[in-house]
Amino acid sequence: MTALRGRTSTIAVWIVLLSMPLWMGALGGYTELASRVVVLGLAAMALNFLLGFTGVLSFGHAAYFGLGAYGVGMTIKYLQPSTPLGILVGVVTGTLAAAVIGALIAKRRGVYFAMVTIAFGQVFYFIAFRWNSVTGGDDGLNNWRRQAIDFGIAKLDITNDVTFYYFALIVFALSAAAMGLLIKSPFGRTLIAIRENERRARFLGIPVEQHIWLSFVISCFFVSLAGTLFALLSNFTDPRALRWDQSGNFVIMAVLGGMRSFWGPLIGAAIFVVLQDYVSSHTENWMSFIGLFFMAVVLFFPRGILGIVKRRLAS
Amino acid sequence: MSLLQVRGVSKHFGKLVAVNDVSMTVEPGELRAVIGPNGAGKTTFFNLISGFFPPTAGTIVFDGQDITKLAEHQRVKRGMARTFQITEIFPELTVRENLRVPVEVAAGKRLAPWMTRATQARMRERVEELVEMGGLGGKGDRLVGELSHGDQRATEIMMSLALKPRLLLLDEPTAGMGDQETYNITRLIRRLHRDQKLTIVLIEHDMRVIFHLADRIMVLAEGALLAEGTPDQIASDERVQAAYLGKAA
């Protein structure tokens, strides 16, 4: 039953994602909005690998998201105008930073872990903010553009918005598949064991710190990948991509959509992005509306939007 | 060679001496009970053996090797498994999922991102074996948190057993149980001891259980070793009786 429902929701998600550019316009949206849903959805799902499936709350994931963004932007701007190389540099930078910082903080738990992740995250924010000559400082990193990808035999022209959407979707699909397989693997089961009862996990022979570290690094790998796509999407990045409120947004997306369900954070990201786009065209205080909506979900639907949908379908 | 040798371990929490210079030797295949009044330091003693925290003084030798400084999971790897006074399980997972984790850890798969079909089948088979052995047949797909206290305990014991330990530490396995549940768990422990030749150390309050199961009994009082011997010796020991009646020994 649950397996069947899981498959149904997976198929539904894919039908929507694959057709999004076709109907987005008719509903008053635009292709870039669809791309933002996919990219931020990937970031929120990556965060949720750690939050929902390991039970560890990070409030500093924007740091790795931003490192990915600056990695790709700076590579294309200063090093070589190559999109794949830029993505590679962004992801490697973000993942390496996560590996080092993760090793320093894997022993912290709960609110202490969250606080330390914020602190480290802000370090990167201030570097991006202050180092004007390289990062563009507060103005952001501009004057660079994503480049068509040359596969030798054919060129993928991702400078086109719709092509970029499908490019981002392919990256998203591969990442989601990898995370899904990991969660269902023996390693993934040890993470869920840690989430459920850390003491029990420890005394079942699981070196908890090592597994949390790995989960953190895997999560940050995918979040920095999302960061590279985010910068490519707008041909721009600025220090806000690594600031703590961006980290908070990822957490909001995951909780909003439902952190116990695999696709929940994607739904959360979609709601977040659409609300942001719609409300911000009417008022500058769009965050207040997201905040109210978020509080309503947390108070009345603690399992998130997808949690409620699932329960409705079950009964 | 003795399986477990605890040599003069102490544990201080600030000024409180929870365990004071206690030694114990457990032979392979033995079932040892640790008893004592509340606050005698039994659980602290267990925590020292299983690596929950390090001793203030003393050494612990397991299977000929000094394990005093090893972390919990390293002790598990060497063949030590434990249960807790307050059941520690994964309440929101099913019985099978609870057992699956230690089965895969014991098979060295804790970091595996992937398993062959054959290995998966082998893991599932082992889980089924444990479900049956623990008397949990028919409850395999129930959430453990929804089961009776006795079945939760049985699940916890089977999870420890899934690790294929050579030494099983049980902290008050029948605590808070009714007569029928106590009987079932006692029978399970005895089967593990007799049939699987498992070495077991258990803390227990229920005297019927202890005298039914234990080869030897060790008595702790106020953190120190009070007496050690066969059940008959302990039953007739005046110091033990005094300690249990609350008189100064």
C-alpha cells in the first residue's frame, strides 16, 4: 500500500515537473520561475537528507549553496568560460568546505549544532561581502553568463531558458535518484536509526559521528550543486545566497512541504517560490506572508503539506 | 580464558563515588546476575563495561584485550551488545526495520550504499530468523512503539542478538513487566543461554528470575562489591540480607 502510494506520488511529481514549462505561462508564471522551483527544490531536498532522514538540523546550508554559486560564477568569469568546469569547481569547493567544517562540528547536537552551522555560514557570507575586488562584494558577482555546453558531437544551448530548465531538471533527477537510493540503502537505514534513537544506534555498533559527518557532506554536496544551478539560472550571485536567512529559507521549505516525506521539500520549495513571486509583486513584506503561512503549517499540520495529503489519501 | 575481566573499576561523578573498586570475572558460557539495592551502582557498572562512559580508575579486559579506552561501537564490533533499563528501540519503525539495522551492521554493511539481491535476501532471512526466535511472529510489520512492553523488550533483546555478540549485557530485562511477560522473557533469556551458549550478564530485581537463571550472582551495595557466589551462597549470606533490609552491613 505505502509502496504503491509512494510510486503514485513519484509519478505525479514527474508528470508535473516534465510539463511545467508548457503550462507555467498560462498560469501567469514564466520559465525562470519553474527553474527556480526545481533548483531550490533540490537544495531543500538536499537539506532534508540531513534534517528529515538523519534528524540533524543545519542552519548554515546557504554557505555551501553560496560556495557552489560563487564557484561556478568565478570560474566562468575569471578562469574559463565553461559551464561544466564551473559546476565542478563549485561543487568541489562546497563539498570540501563541508567536509572540513563537518568534521569540526559532528559531535555537536541539536540547537548547538544548528548554532555552529550558522556561525560557520556567516563566515563565508562576510568573506563574500567584504572581498570586493574578487566577489563583487555587496553588488554581487556579475558580468558573466552561463555558457552553452559543448559535448563534442552536439552543443546543448542552455542559454535558452527552456533548455536550461530541462538541463536543471536532469541534474535534479539524477540527484533525487541518488539521494533516494542512499536513503533506501543500509547506510541510509543507519541514518534513520540515528534519527530515531541515537543511543540505540550507537550501541548497535554505529559510529554515530562518522555517519552524521557523511550525511552532512552528502547533503552539502547536493546543496552546492543546487547553488551552482541557482547562479547559472540568473547569471549572477550575491552574498545573500550564503546568508543565514537563505539557510532559514531551506529549512522553511523542508518543513513546509513535509520533512518526513522524500518529495515534501520540493513541494515546500514550489509553494515558497510561487508565494514569493506572487506576493512580492504586491507588497515588499512578502516574507511576513510566508512567515504566517509557515506558522499555520507548523501549528496545524506538523507533518507538512505532503504529510496532510498523504493522510487524506490513506483514510 | 575468561571472556570478561573487570579489574578494580571506579566511577566518580564529582564527589559522588558511584562505583568503587569493583572487579568481576565472567567465564565463557556463564550467566551472571548483578543484584543490589536501588542506587547500588549496577547500571553505572554496566555503563562502564559497555563503554557508555570511561571509568575513573581500573581496566576492562574483553577476550584478552584491554578495551578500557574503546568507544561503544568498537566494543560492539568486538562482540559486546547491551540492552537498557528503559527500552531503547526505534519506536516509529517496524519490528523488521528495527532488526534490519543491526543485522546489516553485523554483516559489515553499515556504510554500504548498495547491496546485491542475494545479500538483500540473506539479510531478510536473518531478520525473519530473529523475529521467530524472539516470539514476534505475526508482529513483524507492526510499529515497535505500538507493541506491548514485553514485545518491545523482546525486540530490543533480538536487536542486540542480531549483532551476534559473544557477551550480552541485559539491564533489568523484566523491569515493569507482568507475570506472564516476565515468564516469557525469562524463557527467552534461558533459551539464548542454553541453546546458543551465549555469555550473559544481567542486572535484575526479580529474585525468581535470578535464581531461575543465574550461574553466579554478584551483589553490589553503595557502589562496592558486597558478595559474590552461587545463588545458594548468596541466598544465605547475612551481609546481603542486611543490605536488602536496609541495615548497615
